Amino acid sequence: MKEGNDYHQELSGLLAKWKDKPGNLIMILHEIQNHYGFVPRQLSLQLSALLDVPLARIYEVLTFYNYFKLEAPGKHKISVCMGTACYLNGAPEILRELKSILGVEEGHTTKNGLFQLEVVRCLGCCGLAPVIMIDGKVYDKVKKNDIIDIISKFTRSKEPE
Ligand code: FES
């Protein structure tokens, strides 16, 4: 991740590209999101000064669109399905257990940056409900007591099976 002047240089480049174009704020934010996977607060502060746009306006845009993230993505992305089949088969309990073990709310990343917890609507394998997905791999018919084992595979080794 870049710091201080590097941020500034990058923003200057983006400004030169988008400066006179309509909708430039959102286009610049898109480029930042694409590049970093989130929009760092430091960049928002600098963008506010460079574009002469209030920081509150930038955060209004960032929080309006789900696409923009305010935190760095976790190394491992955990998606908990809350679609109807999963919900009826225990997904809320699975989510509670994950929150409790990871110490993080949905939509956020753990302090150590290892896990990002998300809730999704139907992963397309309802017959296997409840399901969670970690880094693209589906774990089916998950039970509350399975969670700690699943998670520990990612904390113990670099390459979970
Ligand atoms: S509802 Fe969970 S996979 Fe469809």
C-alpha cells in the first residue's frame, strides 16, 4: 500500500485524466476502488483538497453505492448465504458463530486483515443449504460446530485444503 506523497502523485495523475470531465468525482473514486480494492480515507482527504469538494460529499457518494468499500479487503473472503433455503436451514446461526469467532460484523474485515465477512443472497446451490463460500470454495450443509474447524484451516496453514 502506498503512503503520503505516493498517494498524492497517483491522485495528481487521476486528476489530470478526469479534471474537466463531468462526473469526475465518481470516476476517480472508481479508479481508486479498482486499484486498491477499497477507498482509503487518506485518499479521500487528499481528493477533497485537490478537487475542492467537501469530504462529507465524498463519503456521501462512497456510502451510497455498495460497490465502494471503505476498508481494505481481507485476505480470505467468507460469504454467508442468507437466501431462503439457507436461512431456513440455519444460516443465521452460522453467521452468528462466524461473527463471534472472528470478532467482526458482516461487511467488515478482521483487525488482522485475514478474513472479510460478507452476507450474500443465494449462491445457487440451495439443495446443499446452508452453505458458505470461502475464496470461491463452497462449504455445504454447514453446521455451527463445523465453523471453528473450517476457519482454523485458514489460520493454521497458508494453503487450506
Ligand atoms: S439459498 Fe443459499 S444457496 Fe440458494
